[in-house]
Amino acid sequence: MPSVFRTLRSQYLLASLAVFVAMLGLLLWNAQVQMQRTLQERFDGERDALAPLLVAALGPLLAARDYATIAEVVRGNVASGGNLAFLELTDARGRLVAAAGPEPRPGQRVASVPVRLADQTLGQVRFTLRTSTLAAAQRQLSTNSLAIGGGVLVAGMLLLVLAMGWLTREFRGLSRASRRIAEGDYGTRLPASRVREIDEVASAFNRMAQAVATQLRELREQQRFTRSVLDTLAEGYLIVDRDNRVLDCNDTFLRLHGLDRPAPGQVFDVNRAGAQLFLPDGQPMRPQDRATVAVLASGQPQRDRLLRIRRADGAESWVSVNATPLVRDGETEPYAAMATLTDVTRHVEAERELRSANESLEQRVLERTAELARAKEEAERASRTKSEFLSRMSHELRTPLNAILGFAQVMAMDGTRLAADDLARLRQIETAGWHLLALINDVLDLSRIEAGVMTTSAEPVELHALVAESLALVQVQAGERRIALVPPPGEPGGSWVTADRRRLKQVLANLLSNAVKYNRDGGRVEVRIAPPAQGRRALAVVDTGRGFEPEHLQRLFEPFTRFLRDDETIEGTGIGLVITRRLVELMGGRLEVHSQAGVGSEFRVLLPVAEAPDLGTATAPVRPTVAPFAPSVPATRRRLLYVEDNPSNVELLRQVVLLRPAWALEVAGDGLSGLQRLLDESFDGAIVDIDLPGLDGVALCRRVRAEPAIARLPLLALSANAMPADVRRALAAGFDGYVTKPVDVPTLLQRLDRLLGVVADA
């Protein structure tokens, strides 16, 4: 379509012309229809008017058969110049009587009227009317219609041209305004129009222009902000197209490459950036090795590519490059690559320094490790030496005490042989021996705690039963000084804490012993159990003793520290409270002291609260009872073998066994001979020392348990090795029991009775 017909005005004119032509065609068609209708009406009117006259004129003549007159009348009517163009008369038989005028053309209207006279049909008249006048009128009407239509069309086109010129004037203004905005003149606005539609278009255009101006202003501000951000970034930034031209970059990139910012619109080849690039191994970087080239070739991002940049002025820097492809919508191939360059020079240099330091440190660590290994070996050797020393010291101290306390007990139990004064002196010897044993035990416990080898086992412990057992231990001591012992009131379900029962009993016994020893005669010692608070329960021992001065409280837990007056001779070592506090801490508790000089002291043991165990499985604590022993005859005779190399210990046990006259004690002086006698002879049980020459007691026990014939023989270990590790080792080897020296003779006899399955007569 030619461009002239693509304008709004030309298309509007063509549309209007088509409308006018259609309207004129409709008008002419309507005129023709009206003309045809008029002719038909006129023909019908003239036919209706002429038909009776013709019948009246020709009917009598046809009845008289005056054919000559009929022919004359017919010719005269047609030739007279009237409206008749054709006239024909036929008789009743259809024979032509007369005719005048040209024969009607096909499609020409012909009127046919019967000739009747006295109700008798004599024939039929056929005629046509002349239409030349009407045709002339019709031609004249058509001519006039065309003339009028042409005039109207010309006038309408002129009016349309003028109207379109007026209307499109404002549209041309809209077009000019749009071009000015496209050229950057965003202040262009359209004036108001008197035509509502055009005014609405102008208002919409003005709003659009305002919005475009606002958005462009914001876009320019955003671009300036983005440029400021990019130039402020510590990382280099650039965009490279497929021709390796730098489309955009920031100041950091230029600084890293030693370049100045190019003029606006100027681009430069990234391969000619004025700086040399090197790979981490020091090799020069080829153009195809660049991260941006790899991105444009593969379409995949490149991450953490390390390279070294050497500027033209010789300055060097290390950078980490990350590159990403840029792809337009609807395309698959990237049109450019965006890359960032992070200056990691400090990190690389720090890594070098760190690597150098690590190498030096590794050497020092190796040296220090060797020193620590030697120190560890020395510490382990010292620990072993200390443990061996403690074990040996315990053994060496307990061995003579075993003879002292053992013989003292045997002599005291046979009280009929000694006078009252001698028996009292013997009791003093026994008391001193037990005190010495307590001192040895305290020193060894403290040494084990300090060495970190003291262990505890956590279990639910019911405090009321434990308090009852502990009060029984100081009952005699308190009774001698008329000191009242007050237990805590009972509590439904008991008071349960998490602790090591044996160690907690040791703690409570020590606190009660101190509360009695340092109390006044006729005083009071009360044990209290507080309700649970913050997951802990307090067990307190309150006395009415002399209390402590404030300066004494600060040194209360120093080993071997005692606060006695010059006239006081109270037994003790000064390490009981130290051991007590350490044991409480080992059990996850805390020991608190509240004291007032001249009033008394309160020691509070705070331990974690425990849930009461199932009553169906809980067992009541066993209270030790020592039945009095007398030299009587057991119900069953027993033959015992005592494997021991120390003569005093052998003699002591002989004296103890004499308290059971039916028992027979035989002795083996070393482990090998003891094992051989057990294999060759029949014994009811064996008492075995641990430290034996040749074959020690533990090895002897394992050999016995390995022999089917004597594997079930009762074995009791009797040793001065009282360290827990020694006890565990012996029981693990298969001993049925373990008794430490010095022996408690009644307890030893009880253990032997249970071991041998006999009942002694009380």
C-alpha cells in the first residue's frame, strides 16, 4: 500500500468516500424502485380505465360481426397517438379478429380483458400502453440523481478534507511532541483541546511525558549512584564483549592496571590494558587464558581465578578473578562477560609469611613435642613412681601395724589371761594403733586425691539410712562426753541424693567425728536434711562447739592445719576437712561452712537431688554388726592353707585361728609351694597374701581358677596392699574376698565363717 494511503487523513477520506458512494447508490436504487412502482400504478390505473371503454366499443361490433369497423376502430385507437401502443381482438374461439401496433416485447406488460355482452363471452382484448414518457422521466430522474449525488459527494469531500485538516492538526501536534520527547525534550506538553477525545489524549500524553521525565530522572540518579558505588568498590569491575573490548569498568580496575579513565564513548581492548598478567606459577598469561575469554567461549562462570598483575610502573598485585556471562533475553550465547577482581595481595603475602612461620613453627612444634614427650614420660614415670611409693608405703606401714593391732586384739579377746591394768594398757596400744591407721589412710587418701586417681561412682543414696549408720560410728565417743546426737526427722519416701555411698559415709563420719571432738561436754550435735532447692539437697551437721574465728575460716581447708589451744590434746591430723571437701567436690557437690566463735559451727554438704529408685528393686542398706567372739568349737572342722612369707603375719593368723579350735591352719612360705600344696592336698579354703616371692597371690589365684579340680576352692586375699587398684585387680583375678592389713580380727573371723560356710557359736 502506498505510503500516502497509510495516513490517518487519507484513510479517513477513503472511508468517508466509500460511505458517500454507498449512500448515493442507495438513493439511486430507491429512486428506481419508486419509478417502477409509479409506472406500475399508472399502468394499472390506465388499464383499469381503458379496459371498459375498449370492451364497450368493440363488444357490439364483435356481436354484429362488423369486422371492417372493428379493424378500423382498432387501427384508429392505436394510430391516434394515445396511450395504446398495441391492440388485439380475438373471438370466442381465439381467432384473431383485428390487431394494430407492434407486437409486445418479452417482459413487456400486456393487459388482457374478456369481451362480454349479456353474460356471454364474445372474445378477448389484449393491449399494451405506451411507456416512453415514463422512461424519459426515469432517465431524467437518473440524470438528476447522478448530478445531485456528484455534487453532494464533491461537497462532502471538501467538508471532510477541511474537517480532517482541522482534526489532524492536533494529531500532528501530538506527533511533533512525541518526536521532541524522543529527542530528549522531556518538558514538551500538549495544550488542551475543545474536542473531548483529543483533550483526553492530550492529558494522557502529558501524564505519560511527566512519568517518563520522572523515571528518566530517577534512572539517571540511579545510574550516578551505581557508578559511584562501582567506583567506590574495593574490587575491580569490568564488562568485556566478544571482541575483548572493555565496555565498562570502575576506578579500581583502572588503578590495578595503571590506567586512566577513557573519554566517554571510548573503548579499549582488554589485551592492551597496559599491564602484564601472570599465572600463579609465574608463567605469563596468554589472552586465551583470561577468565572472560573462557566465559564467552563456554558460557559457564569462572570462579576464584588467581593471577598476578604487574603494572607499567613495576608495581605488582595479586587478584582473585570471578567472571559471569551476560546473556540477552531469547538468546543462548553470551554477548559479554562481567568480571570482578579482588585484590588479595595482603592475603597472599600473609599466606607466604604464614607458610614460612608454619615451617618454623613445625620445627619448633617437633622440638616441643619431643620435649613434651620426654616430659610426659618423666611425668608418667613420676606418677608410676608416686603410685608405687604410695602402694609400697601403705604396705610397709600396714605390715607392722598388722602385728601390733592383731596381737593386741587377740590378747584383748582372751581377757582372762590379763589383769585389769594390763588389759587397759592393751586397749591404749590398740587405740593408738587404730589412730595411726586412720592417719595413714587419711594421708594416702589425700595423696590419691592430689594425684587425680581418686574416683567415685554416682548412685541414688537415701540420707536418713546413711545418717543412722554414721551416727552409730560416733555413738560411743559422744556418750563418753554426754553429747546428744539428734538425727533428722523422718520423711515419707526418704531423702535421695546422687553420690558415692561409701565416700559420702566417709564424709559424714568425718564431720560427725569433728563435731563430737571439738564440742563441749554435754553439748549437742544435730543432723539436718533440708528440702530440695534448685536441684540440690543440703545435709547439715550442726554442733554447739566453740566455733571458729573469722581468720580461722580462711585457713580451715589448709592441710595439716589445726586450731588448738595450748591446753588441748585432741587427736587428729589436720587433713580430714581437706579430704572431706575434695570428696564432696568429686561427687559433684559443694561443702559450705557457717561458724560463730563461742556458739558453734554448721557444715552443709550440698548434693544433686536424685529420684527415689523403684521400691521393688531397692535394697536396704546393710548395717555392719560385729558379734562378740569367744573361743568356742565350730560345728564343722576346717583345714586352711595360709600362703604368707612374713613370720609375724603367720604367727598372728595362727593366734586368730586358735579362736576357732576346730580349724587347722597350715602354712606355705611362697606362691609356688602354696599352689603345689593346693593341687596335691585337700583344703577347705586358702588365705593368700599378695606380695609373695616366686609367684604372687594374683597369679596364684589365676592358676587355681584354671585348674578344674580346685577351681571352686574358697580363696581370701589378705594383704597390706590397700590401694583400690590392688583390690580391683585381686577380685578380678578370682578371689572371693579381700581383707586389708592391719586386720580387724572379729571382721576377719566373720569373713572366714561366711567363706567356709560355717556358723560360729557365739
